[in-house]
Amino acid sequence: MPELVFNPGVVSPVIVVATGAMAVLLLEVMLSRRPASDVPAPGEHLLTPVLTLVSTVTLLLALYLAGSQFAGGGSQVFNAVRPMVQVDPLSSFAMVAVGVGALLSVWLSTTYLQAVHINHGEYYALLLLATAGMFLMVCAVDLIMVFMGLELMSIPIYALAGFDRRKLRSNESSLKYFLIGAFASAILLYGMALLYGVTGHTDFAGVRENFDAGNRLGLVGLGLVVVGFAFKVASVPFHQWAPDVYEGAPTSVTAFMSVTVKAAAFVALLRFVTLALPEVDVDLAGVFGGLAALTMVVGNVMAVIQNNVKRLLAYSSIAHAGYLLIGFVAGTSEAYSAVLFYLVVYVFMNLGAFCVVVSLARGGREVERIEDFAGLHRQRPALAALMTLFMIALAGIPGTAGFMAKFYLFSAAVKADLVVLAIVGVLTSVVSVYYYLRLPVAMYMAEPGEEEPPETMSFEVAVLSACALFVVYVGFLPDHDPFFGVFELLTLAKQAVAGLL
């Protein structure tokens, strides 16, 4: 039997984040209220700042390690004999994107959890554990590890979706997400089992080399894996869970899952498509094309009729999943780099929008309906301006990072002779302008309510500033950064996919 050779440094970001989650749990026990008494523990007032600090340091260290791995280039595996986990430019790029989303989510949660009276330390531990699962998922080059990462990501998020245990709607969203997520995981696992049965391998390279295109069970397994991923990215017709879960979950949780889960799932799908997808007679590009067109149309049309901001952003997220699927139909290096560019831009656009919603929460109550934003420009002009910026960025208006993301993606589709799909993307983007501008119209053209919105806290200001600067800066300089040399995002995305094709 060959000797196992492990390289723990390869998974150092995962180890750091998982260790941080354990540290948060221990600190929460030491600092929280005594269970048998109403007397606060001596360090309870330190609970939020300490756990925020630990989570921030943990994620910053993980980001540093992942960024160093990306800068170093090359490819390394955790186990040379059985390479189930591989760190390369793609996985490092994805870990940085997910890590940034998690870090900003921690910051926007700090004040929000206190405002809605759900300030419990296990929140940060669950968030870090979900992030560790995402890191594993984007590094996986084996079906078993994909599933392990997926479950480590999903189970904490099921709990986070129902974190506001006092509210029936939050409990309902958690239960729905758990049931549908378990159903999707079962479909994905069954498909993986069929692929293993046909090929005798679970590693991506082995599946690709040993797949028998004439074996119908193998084709069924391939289809089930694609369906499982479609559930996770909320692609139509497997999107039904998203609006209810987004609406019912605490807003900070919705913000976190809307960007990080989507990024991790799409990168895992990208790895599967490029490394494990065998040559078959079935037109899989046509399958992805159909999913993309349906997702763009349904997501945008359904968003038009929403009056709840979180449900509106949920259907918006579904629509953006449709745009991203265009890159998988094209299947070129340029298209895949555009997908990565889009994912990073989406992290900042969507988190910025949700951060505005978070910063308006007050007295245990969230502000969710469009009419609740009426006249915001008179009471909080900066928040109204920032929300307008994020809305026009999500719509893809020129001068924002959202426009550049759609431009690169649709350009790659046209170069791959997918003109019809690109036209569908452009037309549905035009539709999206209507519902994205409903919020600015309410903020600037309606009379404000009697209740004054709360002041924006420092952590929320940091998140809003970072998201706004990124959206504007990348909107004007997406691939040329004369000042810092670190925001050449498209170039970095091209480096990340260079070794895939």
C-alpha cells in the first residue's frame, strides 16, 4: 500500500477558518449570560466586539493565505496519492471572493444582530463553518469532497436561516431551506453515485477518462449532478426555495448566503464542467442554454411584481444566476473568466444593497417593503444615494461594475456565436431596470414616514464604503489600475482560469 503524503499547507485557509469557528464557540461560552441566572456574566458586554474581532482576524488571515497561494501560482494537492483537494489559481481566487463576502457579512451583522435582538455568539461560528465548507467546495477535485464541502456549507446556513427563533417566518424559511436543500443534496449524491458506478472513479480526471457515453445510467447520473448544482445556484425551474428563504431569514444571513453560496456553487460547477464533464452525445450546452434563458426571463419578470425588497433581491439573484449560466453555454476561457469577474462584482453590488437594508433595522423590526424606503433621501441622503448606486449597478447601467460584468459576459457569448442568448440577456436586463429603479423612485419622489431611520454605525459605514468604492472604481477601471495594481480584476480572473482549458 503506497505511503500517504499530506501537505497541510494546501488547506491552510480552511484550517484557519475552522479553528476560528471553534475559538468563537469557546469564547461565546465564557462571555455569555449564565444559563441559571438573569445576572449578566462579567464579560457579556464584550461578547459582540470580541467575537467580531476574532471572526475578522480569522477571515483576514485566511484571505492572506489564499491571496499568497494565488500569487504563488502553480497547483498543489493535499494528498499526492489521492488528490481530492487541489489548490490552484482558480480555487485561490474563489476563496478570496468568498472570504471577502464573509468578512463584509460579519461587519454588517455586528450592529444588526443587536438591533433585532438576536445577538448570540453561535452566529459567528456558524458563519465561519459555512465559509470553511465553501473553501473546501471550491478546492475539491473529487466528487466525495464536493459533497463534503457542500454539506459543511449548507448545514450551518440552514441554522442561520432560522436564527431569529422568535419569528415564525424565520423558522419557516429554515425548514423550507433544509427540506429543499436536503432534496437537492440527495439528487446530487445519487448522480455522483451513478457516475462512480459507471466509471469506478470519484476523482474528476477518472470520471472524465472512464465515462462510457453509451451507458444510460451514466447519462442519468450526469443529469442528476447538473440538476443538483442547478438547485444550489437557484436556477429555474429549481429556484422555488430562494424567495421564501431570502425573505424569512435575518437580512444579514440573506446577504451572506446570496453572494457566498452563489460564488462557491458556481466555481464548483465550473470545476466539474471543465475537469470532469465527459464527451457525450447529449447537447449539454443546450441544457445550460435552456436553463440560462428560463432563469433570466422568470427571475426578471417575477421581480417586477414584488413589493418586499428581500423578495425582489431574491428574484434578482435568480436572474443573475441566469446571466452567469451564459458563460457555461459558451464554454470558452474568455467566458469563464467573465463568470469569475461577474461573481466578484456581484459580491460587492449585492452586499452593498443588503447593507442599506440592514442599517435601517430598528427596535427589533426590519425595514423590508419598498414603501418603507419612501423619502429616505430627506432623512438619510447618503444611504439613499448609495442604495441608488447599488440598484443601478445591479441593473447594469454604464459607469458601474455591474455594466462591465454584463458587458464582458455578453461579449464572450457573442464571440461564441450565442447571439440569441446574448439578446435575451440584454432584453431581460432592460426589464430589470424597471424594478431596480422602483427603490430610487420611492426614496426620492415619495414623502417620508414619521419615524426617523437610525444612524448608520461604523461597521455598516465600512461595508457601504468598500462596496461603493469597488462598484465605481471597477466600473471605470475594470482592467487597468494605474494607482494600486491590485484591482485589475479581469486580468486576475483570466489568470484563475488559465489552467482549466
